[in-house]
Amino acid sequence: MISWLVGGLSIILIVWGDDFIKQVAQREGSYFSVEIMYAFLLYGAGAPAWLYILKHRSLPEMAIMYAVLTVIGVTALGWVRYGEVPSGWQLAAIPTVIAAAVMLEL
């Protein structure tokens, strides 16, 4: 269970980094700016958490955890911050990935 908490906190950093990268990339001349470097550092800040998870979970389990948490995090970010309403298929993916996570823990 602690792995899910650590993974969730890591995904928050990664999604925050994704958001920052999206904001910075929309500006002209941003590809070599200091802001884009900060965005990449923020994005990469979640890596140590995944190293911790690798010590306690198998690689397939970690892949499922990453997929579940990322789908939920990025979907929520797009919907709340950018008004990108998910399609029916995208909304159907959320309970599907949650079901995969539940099956992982059984």
C-alpha cells in the first residue's frame, strides 16, 4: 500500500511537470529557456520514487501502477485546468485501469 502512496506522490510531480512543460512550450522561443529546464527537473523529480517502488514491486506491477496513476492524473489535469473534456472511451478507461489496479492487489 505504501508503494501506491509513493507512486501517487511521484505522479503528482510528474503531472505538475507535464503541465509546466505544456505552459512553457506554448511560448515562443521557449525550447532553450531556463523555464523549460525547471520543467524538466520537476518532471524528473518523480524518478527517485519509482526507484523505491522498483525495490518493493516487480516490473510488471510497477508498469500497471504507473499506467493507472498517470491516466488518472493527466486526465484530471486536462479536464480541470485546460477544459479538455474526455470522450466516452477515455472516461471508460478510468474504471478499467482502476480495475487493473484492484486485480494487481488481489
